Amino acid sequence: MLDRILAKRIVPVVVLEEAKDAEPLAEALLAGGLDIMEITFRTAAAAESIQRIAKAFPEILLGAGTLLEPDQVSSARDSGATFGLAPGLNPQILEKAKEVGLQFSPGVMTPSDIEQAISLGCKLLKFFPAGAAGGPGMLKALAGPYAHTGVKFVPTGGISSKNLGDYLALPVVAAIGGSWMVDKKLVADGNWAEITRLTKEALAAAAAV
């Protein structure tokens, strides 16, 4: 999982209201060169959307986000998710992920969060909410005492095409998570061509860092 994420360095954070949009969205991302995506469990369509994409596009590294309950972890795994994420660190969720065999990246924001994650065997960590928590400056400060442990961060929250380079320039950042290329209005309007264009643009910007 880490190798795949390091290769692209961008994880689109997707909120789908309608499961029928799952396949065309996945196709639009693939057309833009991106074979990774996170579908959040913020809507009732999440599990079915993951199931549909896993069946139609097995080449996609498919994550399930905002997993806040053990049942959601099980549902994500059963639907075909390859990895899971959460905005915070809940040992109960991590235990469930381990039980069902789902690779998991918990969310952290403070040194205490990071140390707890390390103690629980997690090295790929979501940094959320990145912008509000201090952005690249905060991550650079956290790298001081923790980079040598092998932890890598995927900052999410407040990231756009304008500032992704500031994050990706940090060696401790594995990738960034963002939603601008899969904006809910673009999905609702079926504007797949624009999603493909924005995806290509984002990947080019990441590759240039």
C-alpha cells in the first residue's frame, strides 16, 4: 500500500451521494492517471460504491475513509476496500481493522497521537485537519522528533492545487489527501472530463516537486 501511495503521492477524498456515480468517477480518475482513491463513509452510498468499484476496477487501490465504528470497518473490508482511514485514532477501530485484515491509517494531530499510533504499530498516519493544525510548518516540526521512527504522513484538510507542493516537499509526507479534483458538484453534474483534467493537473504538480 505504501509503495503505491508513494508512487502517486495523491489520494483523492471522495464523498459519493449516489452509488451509480462510483464507476464513472473511478473511470475519470483512471483516465487522469490516478489509480488510488478514498471513499468516505459519510454517506449511505459508501459501501455499495466501494463494492462497485472493486468489482469493475480491481486495479484501483481502494480506501475507505471516516471509519468511526467497528461495523463500518467490517463493511469496508467486506465491500472490497484495500485500506482504511479515520480522522482520529481509536484503538478499538485499529483492533477491528487488524481482526478483519484491513490495513489502516489512523488520524493524528499531536505528538501524543503520533506516539500512541507508533505504539499500536501504525507508521502511515493521516494528519488531520492539516491546514487548521499548522500545515507544512507543523509537519516539519513533528518530523524533528519522529521522522527517524519511519512514520510517514498523509495530510488532509485544507489542501488544494495551490499548496500541495508545500506539503509534498517534506520528506516525512508520503502523499496528500484532497477533494478538489473530485468536488461533489463535479460528481453531481457528471462532469467527468473536468475531474480527469484536474487529476492530470494535480499529478503533474506532484511530480514536479
